[in-house]
Amino acid sequence: MNKIAVFTSGGDAPGMNAAVRAVVRKSIFHGLKIYGIKRGFHGLINQEIIPMQLGSVADTIHRGGTILLTARSPDFLTTEGQSKAIAFLQEQEIDGLVVIGGDGSFRGARVLHEAGIATVGVPGTIDNDVAFTDYSIGFDTAINTVIDAINKLRDTATSHERIYVIEVMGRSSGHIALMAGLAGGAESIIVPEAPFDLTEVCNRLQRGVDRGKLHSIILVAEGAGSAMHVGGEIKRILQLEVRVTILGHLQRGGTPSAFDRILASRLGAKAVDLLLEGQSGVMVGFYKGEIKATSFDDVFSQAQAFIWDDYKLAAILAI
Ligand code: ATP
């Protein structure tokens, strides 16, 4: 192993820079040459490669987004695009590749692994929807961003005695809504994993109003339905003041939390170790308290577990 390359792919997530920094510095520590590919698979096809030095990642550990930029690459879904990317890596004599991204990025990484390029994945996605890692880089920062928004909305919700319906990210998973709802004391959490009963939500809200509650917070994961629709229905049924806030891309940005920086540093450094050990076709995750490598095939074999105990607990605590 002499030359390693790293890129970020899919949606950006806070802490991706800390992961890139760890890959770059750990590689240099081991005497390897390290390169950055810009814009993920798109940059691989379009030959956007830059040499990375110690200073290339200076002053980046605290920055959100990704200094290597990221993109979605429809071209990489084609055999032609994949062949171009593989040929480029071979031409550049890249011996190992670290791919930082989500599930989709790892599917692309597996294509490279199958073509004989040693490839290790590092989970970086705010959605936390990758199996075999309890946390993906960016998730902790994202839920803290949601909590911050809930705190602020709570002030105005209480002052005006209103119900706030807050839509958070999660197209096919409710992990952000669940954890932010539990930490934010939401009255109801609406997620794609669980059937949603508007009557039950309204009954719960009415019980709160009856015992003198000044405000209520409802979290809706975007994949579970539109917050506008939920808010409109609650207003119609209960005849109470309801406001809807869609947090959107606010949840993607910001300085990474200490947790995400530590996780990114550990996973990025371990990815380099795994390449040096001759491993490929694996993702390095933080699973059941340990830094652990799992094959891409196993990662794709199951969905990230939804924590039903926490879902039930949140409902009990918001009684
Ligand atoms: P996020 O969770 O933030 O959406 P992601 O890594 O899942 O991140 P995707 O847009 O799904 O994001 O994937 C990123 C890129 O990976 C795609 O643009 C595409 O180039 C590549 N990719 C995705 N799925 C595949 C696949 N099945 N085969 C080959 N490449 C893929």
C-alpha cells in the first residue's frame, strides 16, 4: 500500500471534514501518499484529484460541510461511468480508497471493491440509516441542531399558547425525529416506521390542554407525511392555534459536535488501518460500543434498527 485516496459522497454531514482529516493525517503518519478526490464519484469520473498534505486539512476539524465537496453522480450508475472511474484509479496507481458517505455511496464503493480496488467505507450521513453502526457521522450534530430549534420554538409556543408541528429530515427513516423528539420532550413523534393515528395525536394534545399545558411540540419525519398536512388537520379537528416549521437543510450544516468529531477521527483513522491490513469491501462503524468492520454485503442485508423502546418511552414520558 503506497497511495491512498479519499472522497466524500452523497449528502454532506457535519464531521465529514474531521473524518477526511483523520484519513489524511493517519496516512501520512504511516508514510503513505494521500490524495483527495473532489465531488465524490462525479470527481472520480471527471478526474478531479488533488494531493493532500498535513496542511490541507488544517483548521477543518470544526467546520461543517466537506472541504472535498460532494455530489450525486448519476453517471456512476452506468457501466460506462464505472469503467471510467476504475480506469482512472488504476492509471493513478491508487492502492486504497476511503469512501465517506451513506448507503448509496457504499453501493458505489462495492462496485470499486469488486473491480479489485481496495475500498473501505466510513458512514457519514445525518440520517443514521446505515446498519452495523449505532451512529453515522453527522447524526449527533443534526439532532442537536433540531433540539436547538425546538428550544427556541418552545419559547414562542409557550408565550402564545400554541402547538408547533416541526418537520425534520428522514425520507425513509425516523431516527432524527425519534432521538430529537425524545431529547426535546415532544408530545408526539410521527415517523415512517410506525403507523400514524391522527385521532390519537389529537387526543393527546387535548389532554395536555385540559390539564393547562401552554404549548405542545409534534415532530414529523419528512418521510412520514407532510407537516403542513398534519398541522392543518390538528387545527381543523381541535380548533387550536397551530404553527408549522420545516427545518430543512438547516439540519445539515453547522460545526460538528464533540461526539461527531471524535467518532469521525476514530473511524477515519481505522479506515486507513484496515487498508493497511489488506481489508476491502468493508465499512468501519461504531457498533455495540466497538469500532468494528462489517462487509458491505452485510451492511446492505438489513435496515438500521429503529429503537422501538425509545419510541415507546418518548410516548410514556409525554403522557
Ligand atoms: P445520504 O444518506 O446522505 O443520501 P448516500 O451516500 O446514501 O448519502 P446517494 O445519493 O444515495 O447518497 O449515493 C451517492 C452516490 O453513490 C450516487 O450519486 C451514486 O453515484 C452512487 N451510488 C448510489 N447507489 C449506487 C449503486 N447502486 N451502484 C453504484 N453507485 C451507486
